[in-house]
Amino acid sequence: MSESLPESLLVRAATGRPGPYPPVWFMRQAGRSLPEYRALRAGSAMLDACRDPALVTEITLQPVRRHGVDAAILFSDIVLPLVAVGVGVDIVPGVGPVVEKPVRTTSDLDVLRELVPSDVPYISTAVRSLVAELGATPLIGFAGAPFTLASYLVEGGPSKDHARTKALMHGDPVLWRDLLARLAVVSREFLRVQIDAGAAAVQLFDSWAGALSRAEYDRYVWPHTRAVLEPLAGLVPRIHFGVGTGELLVSMRSAGADVVGVDWRVPLDEAARRLGPGAVVQGTLDPAILHADWPVIEAEVLRVVAEGRAAAGHIFNLGHGVPPDTDPDVLTRIVALVHSL
């Protein structure tokens, strides 16, 4: 890691030592909203692109060059480590991850072995390349959380209600525990590969955890999320994000998060109050606002920054990912605005 990175705005904010303004980055900043990304990706499948270090490096750098964000996030996909250990998953355009053989019985777990660095050499190569290119700009690594990965494996693909997942969770708690325990190892070791190669922070995405009550989360998910995050304590800042997780924020923090990502439903001052003293938050501009007129966007950015001051540290972000039809110039203006405060 570059000697300048421990004092980057991102790391300072993540460790409760805010700089002159909140660091800014955007979930899904590298991707579909950028015309240069679409041109570069033409003709290449998503998983193939994620396994090409040169392509990963260029795609990850594109929003840093264009927007001047304070951090890059590795271009990858949460199902990539599952594919690396032998799970049959394909990313179908317009659909998302589709699993060849969904998990239904204990024997279906046999394919889920532990991930080792030699399974993902392209990740180590890409991260090292990016760290060299980025200089003082930190790189964020990421992985999918056990619950979200399990939801894809059990449902066989994206789901609106996660009915099969919740039925398995309640109906066969032993199989559920074994499934999430294996996924926790895969996610943790995938993050560790990125940290060892030079990532300055990591984010664990639990995109679908908002489908759970807090009681369900604490009983069936929390121990496995903690098994991912706790062993990484003290290595780099750990960000934990989910959608619709306002009732889970305290549990998400206690699972081992240095920074709790908040979606657009909960104001940051309220999130800080729920989380308690010393909390660091990330978020939380509603992505839909990106389509409004600039005065509306400006007012919302100022509101988010003001509410973020209630926390010990604040990393400015969206409350979810950048929509694919976003005007990239709007993101650039938002970064400049936050930097001007």
C-alpha cells in the first residue's frame, strides 16, 4: 500500500478522522452509465471481462479519470468467486446471475469448496496494477455477503420475494448454516486476496438483507457476516452495505463494520443516532434524484452532507448504485460540489 493511502480522505473518514470534506465515490461508478465503458465492453461477456486484468484495470480507472472521485472500486461481480470455486453461474444480460443447479439439499453443497488465491490470479494482478496506476487514490475491494450469495444459489437467480431462501432458512436451519458457513469462507478469502494485493478498503455487499427482519438477520445471518468481517479487523477499513436495511444497521455494525452503508430511506443523522457514538456512515443520495434538475440535486447533496456531520465520519455516496441511464456529467458536478464544501 502506498504510504499516502493511510491518510487518504477515504481512510481518514472511515476511521473517524474526517478531512476537509467527505470523500466521494459512487456504487457502480464503473459501468453502464459511461459511454467509454460501453464501448470497451462491446462484444465481451461480463464474467470474461471480470477475469481480464487489463480490462478490469481500465474499467476501474474510467470513473476516476472522468469524475475525480476520491476512491476507485474494483470492477468485478459478486458471483465471480463462486464461479472460481466451480459453481455453475452465468450472468445473463437483462436478468442477472442465473445458477445452473440451485441449492436444494446437503449434497448440493459439495461444489462449494474453500477459495484460495490461485483460484483468482487475475484479481491479484488487476489489484496490483490498479494500485500502481492510482497512486494516492485508494482502491476499494468488494465481495458479496453470505446471505445475498445464498439467495442467488437457493433461488437459482434474482428474486423479488426470496421465498425459497427464507423457506430453507427456517425449514432446514442445519443446511442453511452449512451453506452460509461455506459462503462466508469464500467471501472472506476473496476480500483477503484483494487486501493482500493492495486494496485500501473493502466493501461487503448484502444487497438483499433488507428482505429479513432483525430477528431473522441476527439468528440466521449475523454470525456468518461476522465470520467474513471480523478476521479482517485492523487490516483495512471494512464497509458493510445493504438495501432496505434501516432496521438492521446496528446489527450490521456489530458484525464487524468500520463503516455502515446506508440506503436512501434513512437520513444519515438518524442512522448515526441508531448506530451510536463513534459511528461512521456512507451514503446516501437517492439515485433517482440524479434525473432531476440541477438545483434539486444540489439541494439534496447539501442535505446529505449536512446530515452526515452527525456521524464521526461520512463517506458521500448514493443510497444504491448509479442507474445505467444517468448523465455522467451529473456525477462529475456532484463530486465538484462536495469538494467545494
